[in-house]
Amino acid sequence: MKKLFTIAALCLCWTMTTDVVHGYEALRGPTELLHWDEARAYNGYTLFASAGRTFLIDMSGSLVNQWPIGINPRLLENGHLLSAVTDETLGLKGFQELDWEGNLIWEYWERREEYDPHHDFIRIFNTKLNAYTTLYIANKSITHDEAIAAGCDPAHGPYDGSQMDAVVEVDMQGNIVWEWWFFDHVVQDVDPSKANYVGAGKSMADYPGRININLPGRWLKRDWLHCNAMDHNGASDQIVINSVQGEFYVIDHGNTFIPGNAAGSIALAAGPDGDFLYRFGDPARYRQGSPPSILEDWTASTTGHKQIGGSHSVQWIRPGLPGEGHFLVFNNGQYLFERTPQSYIFEINGFLDADLKDTGNYVNPPDAGYYTWTTNSRDTHKQPKQMSNQIVWIYHAKSNQSFFSHIASGCQRLPNGNTLICASTEGHMFEVTPQGDIVWEYINPVTLYEVLAEIVDNAPMFNTAFRAYRYGPDHPALAGRDLTPRGSITSLSRKQAVDGIWRSSNEDVLIVQKYTESDFLCLRISDGWKLIPFRISRLEDGLYEGDDIAASGNSYHLRMTFTSSGNATYTFTEGNTGFQETHAMNLESKAQTKADADGIWKSTSQPIQNFCYQSYDNGSALLLRSPDGFSCEIFQGSEVTSSLFQGYDMFTPQAASVEFSFTDHAGGTITRRSADGGQQTWTVIRLVGAQ
């Protein structure tokens, strides 16, 4: 293999055992912070995304910031958030950069039909351009004719719809400046007439730098490699790409990049200089090892020389950290043919040879050799397996039921030598020491539908978190930022005691609904039709105060105080006249945990109509229509289905009825039917969702 860069060898004396850790299995349990060893955990702020939003929490689990997007996001050094995004209406995928406050700073959309961005991306500083660029993985389409021309076995076609991953690089202006494609680096031993046929007297084993396009049992198809992670090494200007099939590959970016010549760069990357510099995971794919298999008695199996399966989050350990320059990868443990599968974290030194010497050069893993690895736990019933000598540290739970995520997931080496782990499917984030002690543990409370203080057994992906990142308090992204703890996500997200319908002795009605950490919408309805909307803020527990939002010719002020659960007083003040009235109130209907449609909706056509929707704990719901910002109609009813509400005028049921159908969390239609047979229909979009 080529000599590319040399790092100072770091002698790792960590033993490959985690006997100090023992987990447990449970079908019900609390979310958010479970454990925090302040003395041994690395202090910082943890970033993760769930249900399309991004959250930044401190070590206690208190929220310090959040963003309205979140597909595998990460913080940039300038404090901005970079995230993948999708536009389902246009059928596009791309990336957006938001500032700390959530304002759009930059975006890029992949508009080429034959490219499908997915999974991973990274912002790098391209030293040859002296500018920042963005790298991303995209599946690139292959026609049947292209596949046959590349030596695909015709007996296993047709190959229409096939794809192979590419890595694309765009500058901040959206120009493609470099591209590398797996399809340009295939080899085959089926068709001698093709240029990529193995050479005379050679076999597939002589081509570790290319990929076998006729892999037995896995013929070319859509999303063939399913690459899900990549990283860039700034010192060597190399890229590592992970395939879920059980390998990761290192390619040369710096020596295939020509500044100002995108076409030349792409051509160079497509040639021999773009072949793999190193690959790890499954040498049987290039016929230098044994594949996994079932043993003769059909009750045992062997992993062969396959090291990783379903893996994610491959990365180089950053300069200055313990293990600097080594690879870190989340080994999900899929497709390994283990009797009892579980997940692992592997740290790999690709420079080690069979004598465990750091050569400073990449060493082909089969040349580095293997040792027999066994577990000392009777619970797992694992077969002994061949483990690469290049694996220098392993984390796994002692009980295989404690730590397993069959998809997604991530890991990160921290400055104190600990490792942050995110087991995606269960939203399970935890920090382990080099010896395997758990020093911080957190369960994501954000599910696809609501925020939960307790998680129960449910389908995978219920409270998933694709990855998690820890940022130290001295990280540039956090410099000068407001990191004031706002409270736990559950405390900020669930309905508050004040949320609901309140009615006073004089039949005034207050409808209170929570929107942000401190802001609530309070609608005061008097004499059945007059509406004044207030934005009130929680000043302290039990006390809320705020002003009229519309302020149409007069200024109104409202102060609401809880005296006990379900009882309150409110004081209403007219700013112009000084008129003031105070009334006692009772909670008539308490709001439940946030439903899909809860929030403020606005019609998309003239004349604009405003609507407020809120669900309640007794199965009922309320839809308020405000045609002119002052008068209103209130429809009380129930959700017939999870996406359909039907109700009648609260004060005069026979006067009108309404039907609200929401097709997703953001769009829907509202139809009002009056007693005289008239009908109005509005297409609406949700402006603000309730928390």
C-alpha cells in the first residue's frame, strides 16, 4: 500500500474487556438523564436530532438551544448548524446551514435526477481552494448497458435502476468542484473482454484497491453499497467512507483534486489514483479471507474473517485526542452470523503489521493477521472468532441485551479519553471510560409523535437519534453563546397545568396554549364572540402576564394567577381607559400531550383566515376561527380519527359545524358548514405548533 502520512505511534494499553459493565433489559423506563458521574464524565454539551428537530443539552439534560430542522446535524465552528434537509413537494434533497437563532444562512439542493444524497455529509476546509466546501454521499444511477459494459454478469441482470455511491464536493456557491464514484473503481473476473478484467495470472485477491462488481449472492442493484458515513482527514487530505455491508474504504482526495478544474479533478479521481488506499472489514470480498458461515450442526456459526457488519459513524480520531489518527467505528453487529448479535465500538490502527508495529503506512488487514477472541460471559454463548490485530480497543456491553442497535448509531472520542456512544434505535446515549465504565447516560424523550417522560416497548425508530455529538465548553461553536439552562426537554415540551379552557363566573372564556419555552397564547373570549389574543409569559410558577397581540386601537393587558390546581384568577385591564376587572376561573378542559394538529393555522388564500386548534385530555378538541382578528367562532368537538376533527359551534351548536382534516403535521383543509346550507373550505398551513 502507498505511504501517505505518518503519525506518532500511540501505545494503547487499554485491555479488550468490559467486564466492569453490566446492563439490564426493561420494557418501560424513564427518559432523559439516567446517570452522571461528574468527576469522570467529559463536561460539555450534547447535540442530537429527533423527529426533525435538533436539540443541544447540557450534562444535566437541560436544553440550551434547539433548531427547527434535524437530519444528522452537527455544529460548525462558527456556531451554525449544518443539517440535511428534504423538500418532499419538489422531491429534492439537500443541506441547510442555520445560525444559532435558526435563520437560514446557506443551502444547497441536489437537482440532478441521477444523484440521490443520503445519510452523511461534512463541511471541510479545502486547503487547495483555501475555502470551505461540503462533501456528501449520493447514490448515482447506473443503466443496464453501463453495468454490462463494466463487466456485470449478464446472467444476473437486468441491472436497470442500479446505483453505486459517489462522494460529491460543492463549494459555498453551489459549484461541483470534485467527485469520486465507486463505479469507477470496480474489478471483475467474468468478462475478459472488458478493460477492468483481472490481469493475466491474477485473481480478485490481487485487487484490494478495487471492488468486485460481481460479488456472489449480492449482484448489483439499487443502493448496492448503502454507504452511511464518511469523514475527512485534514492532515492527509483523505476521505474514509463506510458501507453498511461491512467495510470501510480510504480514498485520496488531495492528490486527485485540481484547483479550478472540476472536470480534471473528476477524471483524476476516476483513475488509478482514486483506487482504495485501505479497506477494512470483510477481506472475503476480495478473496483474502473467509466469509461468515453456518457450521455443520446448524446451531453454531462463524464470523470468518468478517470484522464489522451494518457499521456506521466511521471517523478518524481527531488530533490531540487519545488514539489520534486511528479509526473509530460503530459496529452494529449485523450480518456477522454471531449466535447472539450485539453492537460494538472498534478502534482500529490501520498502520499495524503482524508484529503489532506501527509502520506509518497502511497495512492490508489480512497481512496484519488475527487472534482468537472469546468472551468470558456465559450469557452470550458466542463462538470464538478471528479478530484483526489492527483492532486496538473494543467496547461492548457484558450482557448482549444491554447495547444493540441494528441500524444507524454513532460514536465519538472525547478529549479525556472517554467515548460518547449513541445507540440509535432506542435513543440511548452514553459515555464510557477506556475501561468501559458508564459515566453518563441519557435516553432521548422525543418520539415521532410526542415528548415522553417514560418510554415503553414500541417499534424501533420510535425515539431514534441517528447520532450524538459532544462539544466542550471551550469549543469555538459555543463562544459567546447564551447557554442558560432552560429546563429538561420533557418539562419544556409537555402541556402545562395552565393549558386548557378556563371559564369564569361571568362566562368569560380563556383558552391558553403553550408554544415556546416561556410564551403562551391566551385567547380571551367575552360575550360569546369578542376575541382578544394575548401573548403571555410565565413570570414564575403560577403567574402569567402579557399584552394584547393585535392591539387594535386599544391596549389590553392580562394577568393570570393560579391559586391551586384547576383554580385561577385573571385580571383584565384596558390600557386607554384604565378599566379593570378581576374574575375567578375554573379549568373546564385540560389540554393533553401535544397532538399533531395542535397550533396556529392560517389559510393560504384570500381573505386570510386564522385558526387555533387544541386537543384535550377527555378526547375533545377545540377549533377557533378568527376571520377578522377580533370576532371569532369556536367549534367544540372531538378527533374522529388521528387526522380528522369534527365539531359544532360552542355557543350555538345548530348555527354551524366544522370539519378539519390535516394530511400531515403542516397542511390540511378546514370546511365550515352553516345552518342555511352554505359551505366554505380553506386550505391551511400550520404556522406554529404547540408544545
